[in-house]
Amino acid sequence: MSEVETPTSDMRLVVVGAGGRMGQTLIRTIQGVDGAQLAGAIERPGSPLIGRDAGEVAGVGTLGVTITDDPLPVFAAAEGVLDFTSPAATVEFAMLSAQARIVHVIGTTGCSPEDDEKIRAAARHAIIVKSGNMSLGVNLLSVLVEKAAKALGPDDFDIEILEMHHKHKVDAPSGTALLLGEAAATGRGIDLAEESVRVRDGHTGPRENGTIGFATLRGGSVIGDHSVILAGTGERITLSHHAEDRTIFARGAVKAAVWARGRKPGLYSMHDVLGLDD
């Protein structure tokens, strides 16, 4: 990646879905990051939070930023958008970011191939950083998973990915599980879509050699647990990550936005942000 000029002012960031769990976490996190400031907060039309101060909603006191349902003027005055909403909303925000030619950080999961294609189209004009997980730990884990999958071939080791989240999560497998699955597939030189097993029920027969299995658990208030199991004959290797606080995702998202400021339009990943592919 080419070097970018170091800015002299704080980056003006907008949080969409400002009243949700991640939205509030992002607002609180921005306040503690040098080089970033909250410039706007968006909620869905009809939300009871419209008109309220974003800082008060997030529990950090008055910030002078009023939550609105009209993103157009807010995006026009901003430099970046932090987005952990829904696939349909994210596609809309990507189009608006392209129009404004600003940074769009996407932590939304559950996007379809059609959604991803629209996001790639928006990246011709917007600077988009998209990842199934924004934390440093998970992205480092994905590098280790790719290396392990490459070193331990399918004739000797089977790969299973286990994830658990809180009972309110609506997509499965999680974006992080899929990120780790893609890393394993890359290591093995295979197509994850063709070689993944998402469901096992009934008389399934023996495990097919070379496939990557997924198991999904939901319950309670678990923020995110992920394990990649490489199971061989007589031995088993487990690579795991346990998220204990949503702040790790918020910090990663803000870091991604500040990193992307001033770069050329395009679609980037957290590997780019963290320099893990260098």
C-alpha cells in the first residue's frame, strides 16, 4: 500500500445504527481515540432516539451530535462512516458513501453475494474497509489458520469450525466463522463454497475427506467464541479466540477508518489495515 499524507485534524466519523449495542459502543470508543471525532449519528426512520444527543444515548454525556434519520447531509459533511447494521442498510450506506467519496468501514455480517457485488461497485468511488471481524486477535488468528491448514493436509487433518454467539444474533455461521473458513480454504487451495458442510443431521455417513465443517451455537449473552479444530489421528490442534467486550470490534473499526483516510477508492480488508499480508 502506498503511503498517505498524515492529516492534521481529527477525522469526522458518522455512526450508523447509533442506538444499537454496537452503535453505542462505537460512539463511546471514538471519544477515547486520538485522531477521531463523532460528527454524526444515524438511526432508522421512526426510531424513538431521533432528536436525542448521541452522547447521552451512549452514556458519555452531551456531545452536541443529534441523532437523525437523514444520512445525506451528515455523510456530505463527514469523512468516514462506521457501519455494523444489516445487509440491506449497509448496501444503501455504501452507495451514499460512494456519492460522498468518503471512507465506509463495514462490520456488517450476513451479506449475500449480490450484496457484496453492490459493495464492490460502490468501492469504485468510496474507500471501503470490509471484514467479518474487526479485531486484531481474530485477524491474526486467520493468518495462523491459513498457515496451519496449508501445513496439515486433508489426508491427515480434518478442519471443523465451532462458533457461539448471544441468542439475538440473526445470521449463521457468523461472519467471523466464515472469515476463518475462508482462511482455511485458502491454505488448502480449495473453494469454501464448494467444500463447506453447514449442517449435519440424521444418518450422514462418514465425514467426506477435505471438507470444512461448521457448527453454530446460540445462547445467553456470549459476545463471540470461535475455535478452528484441526483433527488428526491421535492428535488435535485447536486455535481459538474469545471476545469478552464489543469494544475490541469498535476499536478495530475506528482504527480502520483512520487508516483508510486519504487512500484511493477501493475495497480493503483488515489484513490491509493491520499489515498482515506484508
